[in-house]
Amino acid sequence: MAYAEPNYYYHLDIIPNDTHFGLFWGMHNTGQNVNGTTGTDNKDIDAPEAWDITTGADRVVVAVIDSGVDGSHPDLSANLLTNSGEIPGNGLDDDGNGYVDDIRGWNFADKDNNPADDNGHGTHVTGIIAAVGNNGIGVAGVAWNAKIMALKSFRADGSGLTSDAIPAIAYANLMGADVINNSWGGVNTWSHLFRVALGFGRLFDHLLFYRMVWKKKTVIKKFGQKTVKHR
């Protein structure tokens, strides 16, 4: 006998059946033509290869601090986090976190419990993160099953204030988010209050991931680990 080895199983890469999945070079780029422009083969995040390992776990909670989320969107509604500590519509702060009837997150811009999107940016970002995959409609997010905590701190015109963003970050930590997504930035200065708020995550046993465009730089901070990277 020259050699012996197991009779391995092989399988095809997972390609979801979502209608518009082929339009996203970032997920899976085969050099396909999208709106008259040809992509570059394999310039992507290798999403199908990752999905062979996992398509995301529903125990992972991603807080999206943005312009809100369209809670009725058919590709997103199933993945919106529900606060089980609240009784809907009773006008009470049942879980004692300081926010009344925060069933689906919170609207820090308008100071109410309706984080609906009146700009579109937050819904777009949420779709990239966690649109339901392989459901035959729309697109597929990176993590098909992750739960989204909708935190609105930006208004319809796309503007937002430090005084709205910082309590949103604190809320995400308080309510146990594993990841915080901040797809926004500013042009003037890096706020000291933001430094404090971002560092606030160190008080909790969570991994926080912040991605912001600030002065044309991408800033990635990971708390709960030793690595802090600036690019």
C-alpha cells in the first residue's frame, strides 16, 4: 500500500439565490458586468467561501448607529432585534434602562422609540451587514442571521450631533451589542467626548468594532482586544 487517507467530502461554494446578489462586486466578483461596468475578478471579500464556514449566528448583535432602519423591509425585518425586556405600548420602562418602550432600539435624534429611517443610509448599511440571505429576494448581507439593534442618531438630511451619537454608543454597550457599526464621520476635529465614549466599551466584556471615515482616514478600533489599528 502506497498511502491511505480519508474519503473526504467536497461541496460547492454557497451562492445565495437572492435576486440582486450578482450586482455586488464586494461580496463575489467574477468580473461580471454591473450597469455597464465590468468588475475585476476576485476583488472581493470572498463571501461565498466564508459562508461555507458560517452564514452568521443570531446570537451576534450588531448595533447600527445611523439614520435608522426600515423595519418593514422584507430583507431586514426578520433580523431586527426585539428587546424582550419591554412590554410593547404600555408606556413604562419595564427593563429599567432609562428608555420607555424601546422595543426595536431608540431614536436619539428625535428622542423617541421609533428608529425608522427617513434618509435611507441606515437601511442601506444594515442590508450590507445583515440582509437575510438565500430567501429569493433582494440581496444577501455578510451575516445572514445577525441581529440588528437599530439606533438612530442622524436626521433626514444626513446630519447628526455628538450629543445624539454618544448616548447611542452608551446604549449599545448597555444593551449588550457585540459590534457597533458607525458608517459616518466629520471634517473638523476628533471629539474628546468621542474618545471617552469609544473607550467606554472597555468597561464591558464586548468586542466593539468602529469604522468611521474621519479626515479621509479609516479608523478601526477594537476594544476587548489589544489591537487598535489606524489606516
